Amino acid sequence: MMRTSVFPSIIAILACSATSTPITQVAGTWGGDNAGLIVSNTDAHVHIGCTLGDAVGPIRPDANGRFEADGTYNVDAYPIDRGIIHPARFTGQITGQTMTLTVSLTDVTRVLGPVTLIYGKEPKMGPCPICRVPKGMRERTTTGYGGI
């Protein structure tokens, strides 16, 4: 009788420990419903709906998978970019292959998210396109730019 009650407990402990391990590889594409994130070793580019922004510096999660970065955000990027750029704070947490991301504009009281993103998943952006090349990388390429 004791053997049958111990076995489910061991399975539950193993399952919980596997899903709570923070990811160490952040660079790459993170996708979700109407949200996407492209991360390099030096910066990050975000789309939530028809908005977009750039984080300065790499995303470096702490031991609990939490992170924050400063950058800029454009909430009027599509269909006509009005060029209004706001200072922003990008915050979130990574657990396993899943990221929860929130963007807070620091000069106004607007918050986007939280959105849930999956590492390696292609973003599903609905009517708004996602950039394939982040801003910092666009400046270093001569192949052009096919996005917002």
C-alpha cells in the first residue's frame, strides 16, 4: 500500500522540478498569440499586437528566471508609424521554454501584456507583421529589411 502512494509523489516532484528550471539560452525567437520576441546576445526586439520596441542590452535572467531591461517602445507602429517612441521597461520571467513578458511605458501609464511566449515557436501576429531582423541587426546588414 505504501509503495502505491510513494510512486505518484516521486513523479509529481520530478515533474515540478523539470518545469521550474530557468532557461539559460535566451537568444533566438520566442513566439505566442499576437506577440513575438527576437533576442540576440546584445539586444531584443518585441512585438505585441501592432506595437514594437527594442530592449537595450541582452536579456539576462536571474537564478529564478526573472529579468528586466530598459529600452524604447512604439505603440503607434502599424498601419501608419507616427514615430512616437516611448522609454520602456521590459520585465518578465522564464521558466523552462516559456516566457511571460510585460512592457511598461515609463513616461505614460500604459502597460502591454503580460504575454506568454514559447522559445523556438514562430509568432502568430494576426494582421500585423513581425520584424525578422531586430533594429540593431538591421543597421549591420545590407540585405534590406522586410517588415515594419
